[in-house]
Amino acid sequence: MWKFSNPIKHPIPEAHWPTAEEVAGSLLFQPIRIGSLTLESRTWVPAMVPWRATEEGFVTEANLDWYRRFAQGQPGALVVEATGVRDIPSGPLLRIGHDRFIPGLKKLVETVRDASGGHTKLFIQIIDFLSVKRRPEPAKFFERFLRITWHHRHSIAELTKDSNWLGVDDARVRSFLKDAADEVIDLVLSPHELESLRFGYRERVTDMHLPHVRELPLVLPEIFADAAQRARECGFDGVELHYAHAYTMAGFLSALNTRDDGYGGPRENRVRLPLEVYQAVRERVGDDYVVGVRFLGDEVIEGGNRIDDAVYFGVEFAQAGFDFLSISKGGKFEDAQQPKVGQAVYPYTGQSGYECMPTTLSDEVGPFGRSVPLVAAIKRAVNAAGFMTPVVATGGIATFEQAERRSLIPIGS
Ligand SMILES: Cc1cc2nc3c(=O)[nH]c(=O)nc-3n(C[C@H](O)[C@H](O)[C@H](O)COP(=O)(O)O)c2cc1C
């Protein structure tokens, strides 16, 4: 995991239960309107994946236990973890990409209703992600995975000053690379190929040579709309579209998105698919259903979005009609640490991962409410544009006092 070079240990402040008087006088425990619903309080449990689903994406007893415990605390809102919108394997992550997932998710809804005595509104976060493969054994990579091209032959010919390399077969190139030193490999492989070798193959929204990536704008609106319709059928009070962290929709929003099909480049293009997905979802679930969005106040990666991008997106989302904006930070692949061979790169291991889930070993700013300035900037801009869309903050908000000072209320891990 990434660490500050001279970390400062910040003690966790002692938490106490607020008294009845404190509760009555607080903003935290006041109701708030979210679209067509009223939350009884502004306490909000954001989406957190506990990796407790079956390998096939079904709800387990362990999932029910996890959500039952949160529900017993009767938060105003509870958001179920990132749940896959497609009908594809995704390990022990919940899925909502087919009707067969409905019975299990209905049970989850009932469990939260019972455990919270009906006091908690329940949303589900829905997510799309692209393919990420495990870091390969180098020999296997060169023998099987790497697609040999003219560029490889050309680079080897230049390096060895031997033009015969231009005419050799693939097997010869593979064998050369398998035995080559790292510095040679650095010169022969493209940055994308080097990443596949050292971190594992990972798709990006900019991989326009892949038909299924090129076609994302054609297919995603309906896939998200289908998932949202199922969420409504299961009895969830609303859906949260996952446009944050390292996943497909965040990839479209990212300043690193250079797609040349009108869905990349300037901000207006990068927000286009996220808005089209929203429209498709809204048309499917109707105006009386809560549709919120989670996105990043800052990507915390080189060349990535900063707060001015987030402010622009926030206003666009509010104007489009999203019922709430939930702000996260970081959580990207671009600065993730190198995984061991056989493991997949994990987007919460770099500095952007720290900023996503700050811990007490921090810098002088400390972990508590670290993302609140971003949230405040987005909220100010949304309000200034004439919208009262609620904005949710998360990240190191650990006590009643900390939450109360910030007026919108996150309780994550
Ligand atoms: C175990 C775990 C799983 C998480 N899973 C998700 C997720 O599915 N979707 C999401 O948007 N954020 C996810 N997050 C981020 C949290 O929602 C939250 O933004 C983050 O933990 C910061 O809040 P905290 O400091 O109160 O923990 C996860 C965090 C943790 C600790």
C-alpha cells in the first residue's frame, strides 16, 4: 500500500453517542428530501463491497448479515455495494444483470426493511467495469499473450543492428523477448504492452480498436436501464449510478479519456455518455424513483480530473435531474502498485487509493473530512446554478461532531 514518506499518526477522536438534546438540535438528524423521498436523517452509509456474494454473484447469508448490521443502526440511507449490471462473471461481487438475481436482492431489501424497522431508505449502486487480467508469468506472456507485430521486429532489428530480424517468424521473436533483459524489453514493447506484462492486461475506454469498447456508448444506456428496472422491481428505494473510481463510467469522465468519437476529449464530450446513461435509466424507472450518482471530486492521478472538472460535472448532473450527488475521491488503476505474479492490480493501493479511503497514518491535514473541501466546492456550484440537489460527503468522518460540522453526512468504513 502507498504511504506518505513521513506519515503522522492521527489519533481517532473518542466518539460518544449524542444526547437526545444534541440530536434534536443537530442538522445531522434532521430529515432531508432526496428526489421523491424523505430520509429521516442525513446519516448515510456509502456503498462498500464486502466480497460476500457467491462466485456467481448471488446474495448470501453473509451479505444479509452485513447489511442487517448497518440497518440496525437505522441510518437515513444505506447504499448497497457496487453491483454488476452485466451478466458476466465478476467473482464474489453482487450482480443485477439478469432476472435470476432478483429473488436474492429482494431478500436483501426485506432484511434491511425489517432490521431498520422501515426507517432506512435503501439504494443500490450499479456498476459497469472493463476487463482486468492477472499479472502473467513473463514466459507465458511472451509465449502466448503478446501479439507479435512489425514494431517488435523493427525494434529488435534496430537494437541488434541486424535487419534479418525483419523477416523472422513470431516464434523467433517470442523466444528473443523471453530471454531479453528488462532494459531491452523496455525498448521493444509499447507502454500498453509493458503494462500488460508487469501489471496484467487492462482495458480502457480509449481502446477503440476493441469493438466491444468502441460500442460502449451504444450498449451501456440500455444495460444500466435494465439493471435499474430490476432494482425497482426488487424494492430498492433508488439506484446510485457508479461513475467513480476505476470503472467504465469514471473512465469516460476522466481527463485521460481521449476517445475520438464524440465521447472523449473536452468535458462536454466526456460527460455525454454519463448523461445518456442517466436519461435511459430515468426513462425506464420514471420520475418518481430516486436516481443518484457517485463520482470523483478529484481523480488524484497525473493528468486526471481535478475539482474544476468535478464542479462542471456536478452542475451538469444536477441540471440533468439526478436526485443526489455522492462525492468520492481517487481509487484509480493508474497509480496502483504492481501486483504479484498471478494477482490482479487493485485500484486502491496507490496515493489515489489512500485519498479514497484515508487512514490515520496521514499528512498534516489528517484523514478526517479530508474530501469535504471538494464536496463543498461542488455543492456551492450546484446551488449557485440554481439547484438544491443534496450532495453526500465521505472520507474519514468518524464522529457525531465531525459529521455535524459538515452538514452532509457520510459514515463509511
Ligand atoms: C471495504 C470497502 C469497500 C468499498 N466499496 C465501495 C463500493 O462498492 N463503491 C463505492 O463507491 N465505494 C466503495 N468504497 C468507498 C467508500 O464508500 C467510502 O467512500 C470510503 O471508504 C471513504 O469513507 P470512510 O473514510 O468513511 O471509510 C469502499 C470502501 C471500503 C472500505
